[in-house]
Amino acid sequence: MPAPVPRAEHPASYWAATRGPGHGFDELTADRETDTLIVGAGFTGLSAAYRLRSMGIDCTVLESSDVGWGASGRNGGMVVPRFKHTFPALAKDYGVRTALDMHCAAHRAVDLIETLVRDEGMDCGFARCGHLTPFVHAHDANRFAADAVWLEKQAGDAVPRLLDRIETEARTGTPFYTGAYFEPRGGAIHPLRFSRQLAAAVARRGGRIHVGTPVLSWSREGASVAVRTPSATVRARRLLLTTNAYTDLTRAGSDLKCRVVPITSSLIATAPLGESARAAILPHGNVVTDAKRLTNYFRISDDGRMIFGGRGGASHKESNRIYRRLTREMAQIYPALADCGIDFRWSGRVAVTLDGLPRVGRLADNVFYAMGYNGRGVALATLFGYMVADLSVGRGSELGPLTDPLTSIPFHAFRVPAKKVIMTYYKVRDTLGI
């Protein structure tokens, strides 16, 4: 029997340090047949498995590392009920009806997480604490003001609102911003705990999950798909590829890796804040993703730490320079944190598509995918797991560009130098407010 494949450890993140008890999943060591094989045990793959088991469909999940090892266990834990684009922009590009459908989908994504947490009794810190998108420049104020007006007029949704400088400072605890877009239905979650507890729910419902089991290849065999791992072969009627920003790390994703660009996002977590800082910073418990193109995002953890994130480097190499920059950016917004100790530093990937929108689709007759969440994956990836599961059993429905084919990105091989140019361009635009 081949030796077990060394399993990649979780990064030394705050989430990994507070992830809770182990799960007991192991490697696949024997051949198997299954109705549906899912590659990737993150939000998308696990929610797809949960959906399939709720329909009584046999499924197996293979994960090369560990449950939630990728972006699902490394993000900021912000549950945001919207896409990267404003709804007026979506209506302009795809029509009012499609924009309204996408608005419903974004909120359905958050509702789904809330339902899963409640029904499965998860202890993963989920709360609808409200999401803020603060800004500095008039350009962004105008964009989000138009968004709130459009939602009220077209969708009858008057819940999101624009905050002035005074209320923004009261909610953020800093005078750094001139205003903010407030969506009270957004929320927070411990992403790695959610991943692990969703995996446990799948297992309780009869789904099989194997970690430390990379996929080496897959091929069509008549009406089935044969998937080869280091120690076994799995034959399935359907194959779901749900590896998102880490698709280039698995040979199973060779046909998809050129359809997204993985961007590095890096985070720091401070030591627990003192009583006065804790009372002053984000006193209402909101989570924040600012309006810049090279965005910063931040929140307070349950034990009173500032978790602060932003863009990483153009490559996927970790660098102390990036973490020092994040510390400076945090101190610009919150000067009182300039000398605060940093206990955790980690990075992960975000899968970016050409148009900034995720996709669910079919790669072949019985091979399906869901990916490309563009930094909105906590909520959307969970929903897209359900969507790709439904699509795989003939229950899928069209949802504008989200169900259009995901095409290859031109000059994908030059993505690293291209990312450097784009980051510089975005930095200039963020500075000038254009």
C-alpha cells in the first residue's frame, strides 16, 4: 500500500488556533463507487454534499489537505449579502430583472448560512451584526447612494442606508471615513469552525469525507467518471469540482485553473484589546469592508482582538513586508492600535473572475463546477454549493451571468506581472478617489 500523503497543516491563523475539537476524518485507502464525487472540502464542496444528502443522494468528498484548509478557513469571516458590483451597475449590464434576481440570491445566501447554523446547532459565532462599507471619496459616496435608492425603488428594499460622517464615526470608532453604506443584515462567522461543523453535519447525514487525499487525475469511463488518488480510484456518476482559488494546486482542476486568477489576501490579528479600545472600536459589533479597490476589511473577534485584512502580494509567497504594511494601514485608521501587539499573521487566496462575478456551470456532461467568488465567498460559496448540487441532478435554474459559462482568461500565464500592474493602477485610483 502506498505511504500516506503528507497532509498540509492549517496556517498559523487565529481561526486555526480557535477551531475547536478535531473531526476524525481520514485518508481514502480503498477503491469506492459513489453517486457523486466532490473535490474540495471548503464551503462550496461541503454545502454541495449537505444538499445532496438532504435529497438522499450518495456522495463522497475528497480533500487534499484538511477540511477548510483553503480560503474557507482563512478569510475574515464576514457574511455579506451582496456582490462586488453595485446593483445599478448590475442592472445596467444585465437588466433590472436579473439584478433583482441577484439581489434575492445574495440574501438567500446569508439566510442559508443562518438556517444551517440553527438546524445543525453549530457553535461557530454566526451573528447578523451588520456590515459596513465605509468610504473616503465622493465617488464612492455617490455609488452607494445610488445603490440604496435603486434598491428601494426597484426591489422595495429600504433596509440598507447611507450613513453620514457622524454616524459612521460612531459605528466605526474612527474619524477616518467620510461616510458608509450600512447593511444591517450582514454578519460575522468563525469560518473554520463553520467549515468543520458543516463537515460534521454532512457526515451525520451519511456523506463520506476523506482528507489528505489529493486527486491526481480524472477521466471519463462511459457514463461514469473515474477519479484517481494516490491510494485508490473512485468511480462516480457525477463529479463536482469545488476547489475555487486553489484549483491550480490540484490536477483535477487542470481544465478550470485558467478561468480564474488567484489573488492573495493577508490578515493580522492583534493581541486582545484593552478595555477602553474595545469599547471605542466598532462598539456596535459591525464588520467592515471598505470601498477601496484594494480593500481593507476588519472586525473584532469574540475575544476582543482586531482582525484586519487586505491585499497580499502579487505572488503567493508570504512576506513580513505585507504584514508590516497591514499593521501601518490598521494604525492609519485606528492610531490607538499603532503599538498593539500582533499575535497572528496568515494569508489565503481569493479567486477573481474577469467580470467580478462567480459562476456555477457544467464542464462536461456529468462534470460540474462552482467558483470565482471575488472576495464574497463566505456567503456566496455556501449558496453556490447548493446551486451546483442542484445543477448536477437536473434541478438547476438560470441566474443571469452567474450561470453563464466561465471562459478562460487571456494571457493567464502572465498573471503575476499583470497583477503587479493592476495593483499599482488600483492604488492610484484609490488614492485619487476615481
